Amino acid sequence: MYRGVKKMSKPIDTSRSGPLVGLKCIELAGIGPAPFAAMLLADLGADIIRVDRRVDSGLGVPRGSEFDLMNRSRRSIAVDLKSSEGTEVVLKLVEKADVLIDPFRPGVTEKLGLGPDDALARNPRLIYARMTGFGNFGPLSHAAGHDINYIALTGALHAIGPKENPVPPLNMIGDFGGGGMFLAFGIMAASYEAQKSGFGQVVDVGMVDGALSLMTPIYGLRASGYWNDEREKNILDGAAPFYGAFKTSDEKFVSIGSIEEKFYNILLEKLGLDPKLLPPQMDQNQWPILKEKIAEKIQTKTRDEWISIMEGTDVCFAPVLSLEEAPSHPHNLARENFVKVDGITQPAPAPRFSRTPGRVHTPPAKPGEHTEEVLEEWGFDKEKISSLKESAVVGRL
């Protein structure tokens, strides 16, 4: 049903725009939540310099740099951080920065001579933002992990999936919701405070902490007795017959979220079901029976047929779209929720600002692509830059 991408690529204007124009940030290159937070800030105008390594780290999913979309909207320099000269290059940049993003496990930057004490000694107004999985202290703080491990400690992973076993919700909760979003939020909160106090500080962002914060409403439901600690026993975890994804006759899916009685009544009307012949909506003991009846009805029509019947109504309905289909949905087209940059379709910056809109300023940079340009712009003379290049302290990957 959905074909084509309405908003096509345009020549890229590298001048900054957005509400964060003027914010200067040094991002030590990492994976997952740290580059995601940097992307959010850079799309909104922050001038972020990504400090890449001189050699491949071997972390993350291998792909061409042009497909690492979280690295968009900012420039890259490549520095040998294991050399004292490389450390000094970064500290010189820190002197003129507002923020430094540290994506490493606790103690790594300290060993490099780039820890909070080192950086704040050069720039007392600096916001030193540390992004870790388990946080900067605690018995697991130095352990390796990924999103699935961090959310496993919060109750979130246990709560998601069929009753047989938990299912990882991609890496949305730990890496991006509990990690990158909280990192960006923490940076902006500390920056606001620094404007008043004149002093920077360390922001400790742990993905476990952030994911737990996201779980606050669920812990509230559990405390009230309204949430069962078993999967597929609750109103939001797939048990409720009026809140879930249902297969259509053409083997596609639609989403239904008719929780409130008034929306549920519209759902039954659109399905052609008589409420007098059905169990009560909130009788959990009869949810399996009710779910079967609703599922049977939805399987009588194609996804497109249900779209024509339900989309835009108060059923609380949407088709379940694939990654290929989503960019061409009429709503996404109308709001220009996707952009195409250098031939790659990708989500547009969010949120939106009425006076100072953000945008994708540049495609992802190749590691070290802007080394000379950035160093000169940030105060290094040409002779020093040449010397650093000759000694392989800076350059390209």
C-alpha cells in the first residue's frame, strides 16, 4: 500500500541550525547510547567533534561508515589516545568545549589521562558526561555487557515477551531509552546549571539506572496490585484482548490499543461484535476467550481493509509496518518524518522547534575526515598539525 519516499535528498548545507547552536562538545567515539545522544544534540545544532581512534576498535556491528547513521551531523578527527601527545590534543580541545562525552567503562579515561580530574582541571566549566552500562560504581560497574544484560537487572526484560520466555525489545530500552536519551537529558540539565553556577560537573549515566527510571510506572502498577509479575498476565504485555498485535487474512498485522471503555466499544462496533454476547472487557479470567473472538474477526480481512475501516478513528489502531513500509505511510510523509541523505533514508531529527528547527547537517563522517580542519579551527597552528600527522598522533583511520 505504501510506496516511495516523498522527501528526497537535497544539497547538504553544513552551516549549523537548531536550538543548540553554540554548544561545543567533544565526543570520545563509542557505540550505542553515546553516539545516539551525540546525534540528538548535533541534529539540533550542537557543534560536536567526534574523536575516533587511529585503529578499528572492533566494537559494534561491522558496516560502512556511511551506514552508521548515529554518527551524522558532526565532524570527526582521529587521534592516538594511547600516546601522551594524543591525550594532550584532546585536553587542548577540552579547554574550549562545553561538554565531553565519555563512552567507556569506568577507569578507562583515567588511564588515558582524560578522566574527570584531568579534564576539569583544564576547564572547570566542563560538563563531563559518562555513559556506562552498570554505572560508575557498584559491584558490576567494570563488567562488560550489552542492552539485554542491563535491562535484565531492572525487571523490564522479565516483563516483556510470551509467558514461555522473555524477548529482548531490540535495544531500545537500555541503549537508547535508558542510555542515550538520559545522557542527552543529563548533559542539558548540567549545562543549564553551569550557566547559573559557572561550574561544570560529572554526569553519571548508567543504562541500568535509566531503564529503571523508564520502569517507574510499571513498578507503580505492581505496588497497587494491578500488575502480575508473570508475563502475559497484564493489560500491557499481550494478555489483554484489546491491546496487542493481530494477524490479518493476508498474513500481516494490525495493532489495537482499545484500553478505555469508550474506545473498546468503538472497536467492537468496527469489528461487528455484539458486546452482549461477549465476556466483560476487564474480566481477566475470560480474556483468552475474548481474545480468540477478536482475533478470529480480524483474520477475516486484509490489513488494508482494516486500515480503511479503522485508521483515523478512536479505536486506537495502526497497521504494523515494516521498516521498508514505514517511510511511505501517509502520516509519516505529511510530517516529513523521514529524510534521504546521500541516498540513505533515515528518521528525521526530533523533536521539532518552531523558530529554530534542527536538521541532518551532514552524513556520517569517515573517521578522521575533518582532522586538519577541526584542529586548525580550534586553535592548533599548521606546523603543530603537520608535526602531529608526521608522528601519526592524528590523521585518518
